[in-house]
Amino acid sequence: MIRFSVADFAAAAKALRSIPNSAIRVDIYEHARLHAAANQMVLTMSDMEMEAHITMPCVCEGEILAAIPMAVLEFFIARSTGGAEGTLEFDAAMRNVTARIGKARMTIAILRGEDFVSFEKIDPAWSIGLRAHELCGALRKCEDAIAEDGTRFYLEGVFMTPRNGELLAVATNGHHLHLTALDLPDEAQIEGWHGMIIPENAVGKILKLFADDESAVLVSGSKGFISIAAERIRLIAKLIDHDYVDFQRVIPEAGDFSIVVDGKALEQCAATLTLIPKVDGKGRRETARAVRITPAAEDNEILVEMRGTLGEAQDRLPAEIVGSGEPITIDVRYLRQMIAAAGDGKVRLAPCRGDAARIRCFGPREADTFIIMQRHF
């Protein structure tokens, strides 16, 4: 029998149940591997592309290894309020388990824990100590630019690489590019490491498991795998095995003309203007919309415009205009994503030197840069 806090178990179950990929139906991986001994229990879930381990305190009679079905996890999640104690009691043949909370119980068949195949032990070739929220912040700034066209699989993730004392994170889909940087700690062990591509699914799981956590994590890996380990939780994921594009070659220098504007005000303005309806030839609402930003240096403001099927909408915002230049036209979806990734504060939009078709955007941190292709208005 195992005794434990229902709140602890339910929190672990909520985090783990998102790991299995619904597109991959393997019976054993619709279970959680449970290994308990003495005063510690480890729950593991996997989908053959990534796996997560969560450790929690417990009181255990002997050592227990089993694969318990998802229904047991949901049983404790459904009754996670309060500080109740829960138990798991296994029969002598290790064929069934009985889960109990107070007077509620569930008895269900289990599988052999030995049949739950985990990733082999990874001997890290590199390691970096970070704060969880720093890692998640970098990934969140890049995730909207991950490619999803299914033809360039090496772009379907976030590329992270060390460069000049920084850890760069970048994603691009050909229409826009997001780049951010973190300071590499002095104790980082990165000799011989050139970078990794974290697939989109793993990015989402990292954000789900570690977002808003300010505790320290150890990010490490070897060829083909990444491991992110906190005090009680560890995620291991397969990486995309391919070289990333030479992204720095496609990042041009910003030109002398630029517009500096409050990001939140610009986002709210764009959201208001999109209320004017625009439909395609089949009457379907168009999501790809162009917003035009025209500088008015004499008034220290910008004119923001959007066209609809039967009319147009516009607004004006205070802005700092540096130099002179033509109106900037950007897909409103990419503009919103850029502002969200840049964070609170002012954003700077600057056509690239020698290539005005590309707009280089900077957030409050100069380490955050975004490139968006202009489009026809």
C-alpha cells in the first residue's frame, strides 16, 4: 500500500496527463509508470517522443513497480480539493489496484511496470543552469514563429545555440522571424555544443510544466535528446535531428528610419480596426489582414489603417518618428505576435537597410528582435 497527499498526487497527474500524444495509441503509454519505495514515489508518462518524471513524498510498504491507467490519475484529480490522504493498494498478484480517498474507491486492472519502456539514461554532453521562467520566456517569445507547413521539418521547432556569451533562441517560418537571447551563466558546460532544435510539441510541454516557475532548472542533453530537470520534475524530449538554417545571414541591419510606439496601444488599435469585416470570394471571414502604419512626423503620431470589404477604419497614435520613410504595411497577425513576444513597453519598427520589404522590430530589450515581411495593402 502507498499513502500520499491527494493534492500532491493530483498536481502531478495534471502535469503528466498532457504528455501522451493522442495520435499515438499504445496501450502501455496510456498508463503512468509508478515506482515507489520507502518515502518517495516517481510517476512517469511517455509518448515515445518525450517523457516526464515527477517525484513526490509518500509512505510505502516495500517497493512497488506498476503501470497504472489514466483513470486512476483522473480519480485523484477529480477529488483534489482539501488536504485529504489518498492510498493505492495493489493485490498480491500485482494485477489490480484499488485507489481510495475517504469513502470513495476505484478498483481497476493494471499493467506490469517492467513493460513500460523509458528512455535510456542520458549521459549529458553539455549542461546549462537557468531559471525555469527564463527558459520559458525565451521559448514563448519564439513559439509563434515556428513553421507548421509540414515541408521543412527542421523549422518546426525553436533553435537554441550559444553565441558570444549568450544563449540565442530563434524560430522562423519564412514569413517572420523571432529572435531572443539569454545570458549564459559562467558555469555553463557547453564546450563542443553547437545548438539544438526543440520540436514544437516539446516546446508546448516545457511551457506547460515549467512556466511561471522561478526555481532553478538544469538544461542538459546529448545528440538527439534534451533534459530539463527541476527539484521534483524532469522532462526528456527527442530533438529534431537536422541542421538549422543560417538565420543570422537573413537578419539585415535596420535602416535609419524607424517608428517607436507603445506596443500595447498599437495592439489595441489593431484589434479595434479588425472589427471592420473583410470576407473572401466565398463569403468567409479573412484572417490574413494587412495593417498600414503611416508616419506623420510633424504631428509626432502615426496613422494606422485597415481596409474591409465595404469600407475602411483608421486611428492615430502618438509615436516617435526617427528620420523619414514610406508607410509600413504588416500582416496584423504577425504584428500582434511580435508585440506579445516583445512584452510590455515600446516597440521600434524599422525597414531594413537595402531591403525595405522586410521590417525589423525591436522590443524593450534590444536582445529581442523580430523580422516581418511587408505585404500589399
